[in-house]
Amino acid sequence: MRAMVGERIEEGFAALTLESDVRGGLVAVFVPEAGMICCSLRHRGEELLGQRNGLRAYVDHYSTMGIPFLHPWANRLGAARFELAGRAVDLDLRDLPLKRDDAGLPMHGLLPAAPGWRVERHAEIEHGGVLAASFDFAAYPHLLEAFPFPHLVEIEATLVEGSLEIATSVTATGSVPVPIAFGFHPYLCLPGVPRAEWEFTAPVHERLVLDRRGLPTGEREPAAIEPGPLGARTWDDAFRAPASGEAFVLAGPDRRIELRMDSGYPFTQIFAPDGLDAVAIEPMTALANALLDGGPELTFVPPGETFSATFSISVL
């Protein structure tokens, strides 16, 4: 009987694997030393995650691929310097691992490809495996100087019976509440099927209106995405996430991928621009730019307490 967990090298980086023993075999590959990214999810030997420029480009240039973890904010912020809960946030400090968009706005948090993750568990379980790792944000002075909210991040990935579940928690380890605005950016694709023929289902009902910079204006409007082939349709749009249990679906003739925001993710961004051979369905714990103007919808974790969120990807 083959092992359900393992080790390998991915583009020169030490990687840890999880494998399911049913439904034709599903293998997930994580790289703790590169921000705990899930860089690969293969089904029957075929890649289901958009590789874009690859793992090395993610580490060197923060060019996202696979399923990157975006923390302490997902998407973009409207400014690099601001006050939050009475504390000064300064993302213009030197030596920060910071990606900016074409307009210079800060993107995708401070932990892209971050080393320093500690593997807590990597073990077989019935029909699959589990991988848990943690990152002590407060242990890095340059990060804490920029974002002065001490906390511990923990990610636990479980792969079993054709489903990958990623649970994330943030514990406030200092004397101040910690704002919660993290997310993930899964790039999903169907190998061997032309993109225009991918059948897409997105059970969203409310769109968050964005300005020309891609930031929420505060306005919302009813929305619906008609199920069917992608065709020439494109998106870079924000929505209120569907209810727990409702699935986003990407399907082809012989494979169906379902993504569910199981708990803790009230918002999502669908990113499928022209020329991208993938569809990104992004679980988000807060609106884009919530650290600046999230208002009452921005969650704070009190000192000593923990916030948790979970999403899952199933392959049928």
C-alpha cells in the first residue's frame, strides 16, 4: 500500500505531499518554505491548478500561482500608510516582501512566499493525509513594525476521499485585537479541455461595485452568473459569497471541480481575465480594502482568542 504523505523537490524547493487513495488518485503539493503555498493539485496525473509563471517566479517576484495564501489582507489596499484601530500601518518601510499592482497599490499581503513556516504535523490518516504548519508573525520585527498586530497563523490541509480542505486560524498573541482580512487565490483549470468549453457555475447573488482601481465603492447590486460554458466571458469582480455548502463548479466531459467556502469567508473575487487559462475563485474573510474602510464588517480577534475559516476543493 502506497504512502499517503511524502516529500519531493519542486523547482528546487522542499515540498510536502498529501495523497488520497480513492477517485483515481488526488495529490496535493505544499511548499512551507514558500509561504505554505499549495503549488500543485493533480488528479489522475493531470494538473488542476494554474501554474502561470511557476513556483520560482512566485518566490522571486510574488507572481501568484497555484493556491497562494494572502495575509494579512487579500486583494489590494487603497493606500500603503493608514491608521487602523489606533495603530499606524506603514507598508512603505524598506525590505518588506510587498507586491504592488500597476497603480502602485499594495497587493496580497506581507507573506507571499514567506520562509519561517514551522511544520507541526505531516501524517497519514484514513484514506489520505494531513499537513499542519504555523507562522509566528510577531517573531519578525520588520513585519510587526509595518503591521503592528501580533498574531499566530496556523494552516491545516487535509486531503481525503477526493477532497482538499484548507483550514486557517489566526490567534491574537499580543495585547491588541487583530484585524482579519486574509484570503486565498486558487487558480483552477481543466486540463485537456479548451477554456471556452469549461462549464462554470457560480451561485452568487450580490455584486460589490468596484471603482476603476478595483476597490469597493460601498455600493452593492443584485447579480447572477448564468451557468454554462465560459466561452468568451471574463471577470474581475467581487461578490458576497454564497451560503456555506453551495459550490462553485468548473466541469468538463470527464471531471468536475467544486469549490466551497465552508466557513468564515463571506466574500469572494472571481478573476478570469482574457488570456488566463484558469479561473480564480478567491475565498476572502473581508472585502478588498477592508483594512482601510471595512467598517462594521471587518472582524477583530480579541487578545488570546482565535478566528478560523475553511474552504474546500473536491474533484469528482
